[in-house]
Amino acid sequence: MDLTPYQLNEYLFDAFPATAKAGYRCTDLGEGWAEAHWTYDASALRPGGYIPGPTMFTLADLALWFAIFTKIGIEGMAVTTDMTMHFLRPAMGGNLVGRAELTKVGRRLAHGKIDLWIDGDAERLVAFGSGAYAIPA
Amino acid sequence: MDLTPYQLNEYLFDAFPATAKAGYRCTDLGEGWAEAHWTYDASALRPGGYIPGPTMFTLADLALWFAIFTKIGIEGMAVTTDMTMHFLRPAMGGNLVGRAELTKVGRRLAHGKIDLWIDGDAERLVAFGSGAYAIPA
Amino acid sequence: MDLTPYQLNEYLFDAFPATAKAGYRCTDLGEGWAEAHWTYDASALRPGGYIPGPTMFTLADLALWFAIFTKIGIEGMAVTTDMTMHFLRPAMGGNLVGRAELTKVGRRLAHGKIDLWIDGDAERLVAFGSGAYAIPA
Amino acid sequence: MDLTPYQLNEYLFDAFPATAKAGYRCTDLGEGWAEAHWTYDASALRPGGYIPGPTMFTLADLALWFAIFTKIGIEGMAVTTDMTMHFLRPAMGGNLVGRAELTKVGRRLAHGKIDLWIDGDAERLVAFGSGAYAIPA
């Protein structure tokens, strides 16, 4: 695997510009895993000043997509088939980090799980996700 | 319950302006259910020209929030505790509709399920969600 | 589709005898849906006298399997890829009913949702599930 | 925390005898985690000779219950509110192991995740779950 975060972010800007502009980036990756960040944006919070659930979903979904790319290459047509999010505690006051790890890459489906935390506080997950992507034939 | 979609949309613009501006609206509601729309935006699609998974999550999450408000009033601090999305088929070519129905409103948690389809094609769900919100004490 | 509940129950006894003996049965079915029952068994309750979560999962999983058979015929090697259960209220005092409806049957995956209630009280769901089965090639 | 697997298994036999007799046991535990086993039983397999999904759900649910007890003591009335299972590959040929880790223990809800594998092959998860229990007031 020769992918770099830089390549994934270039691809993201190209294929998914609205998401890229909203502050999502790949920050690190390796065989079977990827880390992504959402840059804190005080204008995009939910009541209470919390990072919204959909922002956390977006980061989880994206981190898992990136993790799959480390196994099958950049494949924009890999699409989520299911995703479950558990929201554990208020997410606030900093950049959001999501780290996806693949649990299985099959021929048709790739499964993984994603931990989310506020940068600098990795010990206290703010959310946790698991899901699967369908891999194009 | 005297809530109207107009009131919920005013609240949305106030409490969650980025989401309101991105084209999400309450369109209908009744005791224990609510319908919401995302206005099709060709600049916000994912590779393939599909409506992205996070957009569907956002609409599902929002429709469920609105449905809960029909039971407990507008309560911005009701927060999602978990949400599962199943993505069934490509969502494309029109406004996205989400209809949430509550399955249980308890003292601490409210559960519901959400059907999503492209406006005009309600027979073919594009996604399906289920989840729960924690209700503030 | 010529399947009958009787045929499915015969198959269940043959393929899955421990489950059949534990009191699970198909009770009704039609194109794209199936209903199954678990016969109340006071010796198999959890603390509080409630029907256990795993019993509800088993019934949901089975009802969805049966619903898929109404579309593709009896196919024992269809296996669950994911299932989410929401437990809404205590399940007690009667037979458990599960009704699965397919939301999508694709070439590789079949998705559906399942309502569970105590027989005679269909208005008050005790649990709700959604999930997918992988269909053998 | 002074809990031992022995105490949990005694409790299981007392409170949940059918489950105990079906071969589920706590095998290890520590602050915030627990491991449980299901003893392989060739008479309880699904078509294909695989360990059935409901058996995996049961072990996941139980391991998470035990993990919660390491934080709040044995509390039979802690009940599952939601659980998502991802089934990754066929589970066969040995005892099933489930290891639950808590991700958050709140006042009202405790969340955790559960890895499942065949004894001796921990590197290849057969299933993965995440869920929450409601803690009695």
C-alpha cells in the first residue's frame, strides 16, 4: 500500500468537495486502519455547544472509507451498507478525531469499527461506531 | 400538541443554523411522528451522483428529534444515544424524505424508526434507520 | 411462492432442531414478510420474569430468515450479516410474536425490519430489530 | 471490585439457569471488562455447521452484562436497551469466546463493545457487537 493521507485528501477534495470544505481530513493511515479529523467549527455546533451527531457519523463513515482504501485502493463506489453509532458523552471544545479499524475485508463486504474522541482526550471516547461497506464487484 | 412544522423550522434556524441552511426542513408532523425533507443539492453528492450516507443520517436523526418534540415539546437538549442506519439502494435524483415514528417514549429514552425515500417514490426505501434519544431529566 | 408455515417448520426441525424444540415456529407468511412465535416458557426467563433479550434476538433473526425464504425459497445458507435490536419495554406474560418485513432484496444482501410484541398486545412493541442477510451466490 | 468469575457463574446458574445449562460461562474479568465462553455443542449448530447468530448474540449480551457488573456489582435488573451485531465470518469448530469492554458507564446507561472469536484464533474475529444496558435507578 502506497497511499498517503495527502492523496486521500486530494481525492476527497475532488470527489466530495462539500465534505472536504466542511473540515474533514485524513490525518494518518496504515494497513487496515485510518485516522481522520474534523476541524472544530463553532458555527456548526448543536444546542448545548456540542459537536452534532451527524458530524460524528460523517467522520466515522469517512474514516472507515479511508481504512478500506488501504486494502483495496481508492474506490469511490464503495458505499456504506450499514452503520451503527453509539454516542457516549458530549463532544465539545476541540477537533474531533475518528480512528477506523477494519475487522474483516471480504470479497463483497468490508466491516470495521470506529472510535471517536476529542483531540487530546483519546481515553474518553465520545462516540463509537461499527459498520460495513459494499465493495464494487 | 400544538406544534407546527413552521415552528420547528424556526427553531431549527435558530438552534442549528448550519443544518437549516443545508436544506433540511420539517414538512409535516402529528402525535408521535414527523416528516422532514432535504432539498436536493447537486453540489453535495457523493461519487456516483448519490446522496451521501451522512446526509441520510442527518435527515433521519432530525426527523426523529422532531417526532420526539411532538411528545415532549421542543427540547434542544434531547441528544441521540444511538442510531443504526441501513442503506438499501442508491438515493438519487430528487429531494430526500424522512419519516420518523416513535416506537416508545419512556421517562429517560425515546425510541423510533425512520424510513427514507426519494420524494415521489415512497414504495422504494433508500434507507432505514432506528435509534434512541436521551431525554433530559 | 408456494411456501407454507408448515413447510418452514418442518425445515426448522430438520435443520435447526434445538431452536425448533425451544419453541420457535413460523405462524404466517406472505410475499416479503413472515411472522413467527416463541411459545412462552416460564423456565427460560431472565431476572424480573422477563423474556430474555437473546430470545427476542432469536425470534427476530428467524422471522427475517423466513421472510427472505418467501422471496428466494428455503436457503439455509443465507446468513445474518448484521442485526440491530432495540429493546423498548419489558416483555412478559405471554407468547412472543415477531413480524419481519423485507425492505430490500438485492442480489447479495436482503434487508428487513422486525417488530416484536406479546401476543394480544401488538400496539405496544416490546422490541424492534433491523438487519441484513447475505444471500449465497 | 472483588467479583470473581466463579461468583458470576453461580449467579448465572441461579438467575438464568437455562442459559447456564446451555454452556455459557464467565471465564475472566477485570475493571471494566469481562470474558465469557460458550462451550461448543455440535447439537446446537445452524445449517453449514456454523455456530448460530443467536448464540453469538447471547454470548455478547452476557459478556457485556458481566462487564457492567465489574463496575456496579451484580445487578440482575440491568437490561439491554440496544445491541448491534456484525457477523464477520463463519464461526465453527471450537468454543466461542466473547470479550466485552465498557466504553462508558453513565448514571443511566452503560455502553460497551464485544469481540467474538473461536478459542485459539483471537486474531480473526467471527463477530463484533456494541450495545448498551439501562442501569436501574
